Amino acid sequence: MLARSPSDPAASSSYPKLSPFECGMRACCPRCGQGKLFKGFLTLAPRCEVCGLDYSFADPADGPAFFVICFGCVPSVIFGLWIEVAFQAPYWVHLVTTLPVMLLTCVPPLRPLKGWLVASQYYHKAEEGRLVTSSDPAPAPGSPPQG
């Protein structure tokens, strides 16, 4: 199959606009909604097996981990600290309360968040930034920036 980039207008015209949130939660291709986005727990597939979209455009970097740290880890650590301060709990209590809470709030959200970020990059046609060189033509005054 022919692999097309997300900014290719011919590639996206024959497919419906899908919600990045829905595609991320279902871990499906952001273009066709049918193919799988991942080949492992967090490893992106090289391309969609249905429509052939090349996923090399996607680079969520540390975005999923950042969101999980802010919205999952911090509350679960506060929960553990509360148990310690309020009850002066022994270590085994933390082992059966705080550890499961940390695991359940930190690990499961990683995959949907990464899927959502990849689908958002496709939906908004996000690309890597490029520096303007002296060989590039200067934009006309008052024209919107290209990109």
C-alpha cells in the first residue's frame, strides 16, 4: 500500500474526520478508524494495516508520561501521604493500599493518552518545526505565516 503523510490533502479527502479523543481511547488509526495504532502496549505500529497511513509523523514524546505524572501520580502520592500522616500506617498497609492505587492511576492511562496525542497530531496536521533559511522566499507583507 502507498504510505501517505498526514498533511497530504489527497490522503485525507476520502476519509471522514474522526475525533482524536475517540481514536485515542480506542487505539485505532486516526485516518480510517479501523486499523490498530499500537503493536505493543506503548509501541506504535509502523503503519495502519487497513489504510496504510505511515505513523512516522507521530512523536508524542513524553506527553503521556507528563499527563500521568500530573493527574495520576500526584494524587496517588498525596493519598499515600494522607494514610501515613493520618494513621501512621505500617509498611504492609501501604503495600496493599498505596501501591495498587499508584499502579491503577499511572499505568492504564498511558496507552489512551498516547493514542489521543498521536491522533491529535494527525487531526491538526502537526509537523516538526523548520527553520527559515536565506534560500526560502520571503513571505509577502501582511500574509499569514505558512506552515
